[in-house]
Amino acid sequence: MPASLARPVTWWRRQSLRLRVTAAATAVLALALAASAYVFVAVLGEALVRGIDDQVYQRGREIVALSDANRLSDPVVSSDNTIVQVLDREGRIVDATPNTDRLVPLLPAASREAAVRTGSPLFLDGRPYALPGPLRVRALSADHGVTVIVARSFAEVESSMVTIGHVLIAGMPLLLALLAAVSWLVVGRTLRPIALLRRGAAEVGATARSRRLPVPEARDEVHALATTLNDMLGRLEEADARQRALVSDAAHELRSPLASIRLQLEVALSHPEGQDWTETAEGVLEDTLRLSRLAEDLLALARLDEGRLGRREPVDLVSMARRTAERYGLDLDLGLDLAPSVSPVVASPVVLGDTLDLRRVLANLVDNALRHAASAVGIGVRAEGSVAELTVTDDGPGIRPEDRERVFDRFTRLDDARSRDDGGAGLGLAIVRTTVEAHGGTVHLEDASPGLRAVVRLPLAR
Ligand SMILES: Nc1ncnc2c1ncn2[C@@H]1O[C@H](COP(=O)(O)OP(=O)(O)OP(=O)(O)O)[C@@H](O)[C@H]1O
Ligand SMILES: [Mg+2]
């Protein structure tokens, strides 16, 4: 864009929507009005001229008929304002209406002949003949070489055209000003709800309390926009509330191991003599491990919430389940009959995902099962169609159907006291669900009568 154009364009873009809409509408209307006024004046002018021509011609025919019948009275009567001159073969005026010269023909010989030949009317300035304004003239030939010249003043038509022109010139700006004012008002009215929305949005930023935008009554686009924005604000508010709850829950969970550490250290320091420092260290270590587990779980959740997935690699569920079963079989001394029933499958089910994440899913489920089992825990792996199914079953008390979804929420523990002693913060199943969903799978709990079965379904790798 040339520099000379860039400045007005920038200026235009900076103006308010109200001004731009009003100006554009007014400009378009001005163009339309000017075009229609031009067409109107042209058509009207032509029609008026044609009317005069018709009158002139009619009068001419009458005079020619009278002349041919030799019944021309002297002088020719002029009932209207037409001017008539009857010329003989030599071009002398033999008869004329009183309103014209009886000596000088309106048309000199040459143009008279041409006018007779073409038969078309001409414009003529009447002033040299002491006639006011322009004339419309026509020449017709009659018998015996007689020529009839008929003319009529064009002044009336001219003055009415001038009047119409004046009316248009004065009326158009008035009409334009009226339209500009109306569109200024209408656009302002239309934009008012948007201004209210804007103000509402500004207040949302300022005070945390009023988190809703004003919704206009009219069921228009602004109404839809306000509703959508309010829905969005609602979702943000919910997310915000969840975040706050998470922070306060996390702080709550941090408090008890920290308080426990502090208490143990204070007691030990207040009676240093005869203190079993090994026991103190073991107690402190236990609480520290709880703290670090909590921190790890929170970090894992934060990473999953951000949608930062781990690697995407083929993970063999059978070998993962076998390793986990072996590990727990060796590590645990709970007197449980840990019989990992890894059911053999034709082709080992492989899913795409992050090994460490999926291992944590299984570990969390096995942790829960071991904590609640009466005597046995089983891990099962199956493949069905395009889905791999991983199950962890125990024979413990199970979970009531109405609680089986709730336990997936963060920091939700059903047997609060016992879980707390065991060090659980209630994040295990939340991590399981978030991880499984990030892998495109589902997880639910079902009755294993007796006990509970956690079922994880993941899409098989192709
Ligand atoms: N196999 C199960 N049998 C009975 N109840 C269970 C079982 N697994 C989980 N629950 C209940 O569900 C609750 C939530 O489990 P979740 O794994 O999320 O937390 P947690 O085990 O208490 O703590 P964390 O896993 O963070 O150490 C547990 O507190 C427990 O009450
Ligand atoms: Mg758990």
C-alpha cells in the first residue's frame, strides 16, 4: 500500500465501530441517492421535452392541414403559447401568431430545409427573436411550397427542472443527516450490551466475587456470546475451586507427617539423655518417606494434568504384570497367599504407552489390593478384540457400589484412619484414572464377591 493511502486507512481502522458503521452506511446512501437523483432528473427532463415536442408537432399538423385546405385565418389563432410562422415558397412570412416577429423567420432558409428533411425538433435560443428562454422548434412542409414553423418556449420546463434540482440538493443532505443520526443511535443501542459485557468483564478481573457477565434480555448474538462466556467463566471457576481444594488438601496431608517429625524431634531433644536415637531416626525416616511419596504423587498428577505424556513405547502387559507380581511376592511379608494368576494369552498384549506410568498404575492397584485383601491378590491380563484388559482382584471387604466412582477423586479415602496409618493420601486411584485416560483407556471397580476387582482397559497397539 502506498504511504499516502496507509495513513487514512490506519486512521479509519482506529475509529470506533459506531463511527465506522454510521459513516459507511451514510456514504453508501449518499451514492445511491446521487445516482437515483441523476437518473430521475434525466428521465423527467426527457419526458417533459417529449411532451413539448408532441404539442409542437400536433399544432404543426393542424396548421399544415388548414394551409392545405386554404383555410388559414389571418392571423393564426394561438390558443396556447405556441408560436407559429407560415412561410410561402420564397420564404416570406405570410402568416404568424401575434407573439412572434412577422418579418424574420425563426429558422433561416438552410436550417429550415434541414429541419423539414429530418423531421426532428431542434433547440433554439429565443433571445435574438425577443422571445424568453430556449425554444423547441419544428418545421413542417405543406402544399404549394409552404413551410410551417412551430415553436414553443422551453422556459417553464427549464425552471421546473431547476426547482427540482434545488429541492434535491437541499433535501439530500437533510435525508443523509437524518440517516446518519438514526444509524448512530441504532448502532449505539446495539453496541450497548457489548459495552456492558466489557464492563462486566473488567469487573471480573477486579473482584473475584462477581464472576458472571450481564446477559442482555434480547435473544441475539450478544446474548449468545454472554451465555457462552458465562459458561466458560463457570468452568474456570470450577477448575479454580478444584485447584484450591487440591492445594488445601495437599497442605493438609503435608501437615500430619511434618507435625509427627517435629513432635518426635522435640521429644527427643527435650530428653536427650537415654533417648533411643535409632528409633527416633526410624520414625522420622518413615514420615519422610510418606512426605516424599506424597510429593511424587502430586508431581505425577501435575504432569498428567498438563497433558505432558511420557514416552510412547510398546509395553508388554504380561511381562509387566509378571515382574510386578514377583516383586511383591518377594518384598511382602504379610502372610498373604500371593498367587499372581497371570492367565496365558495367545499373543502377548502390547499397548502403546509409558512403561513407568503404566507400572505405577499396576503398583497403585496392587498396593490397594494388598492393603485390603484377606488372603489373596490376583493379577490378570487378557486381550479381547482391540482391547487389553488388566485386572487386580482381592478378597477383601470391597467397596460399596455408591462409592466405587468417588474413590477415584483426589484425596478421597474411605477408611480414613486406617489408610492414613498405612501412609496413603488418597491419590493412588486418582493417578490410576488420569494415567489410564491419558493412554486412551478406561478404569472401573467391580464386585469380585468377595472382594474388589479393578479393571483397566487399554487400546492394544496395532
Ligand atoms: N482393594 C480395595 N478394597 C477396598 N477398598 C479400597 C480398595 N482400593 C481402594 N480402596 C478404598 O479407596 C480409597 C482410595 O484409594 P486410593 O488408592 O486412591 O488411596 P489410598 O490407597 O488411600 O492412598 P494412596 O493410594 O495415595 O496411598 C482407599 O482409601 C480405600 O478406602
Ligand atoms: Mg492406594
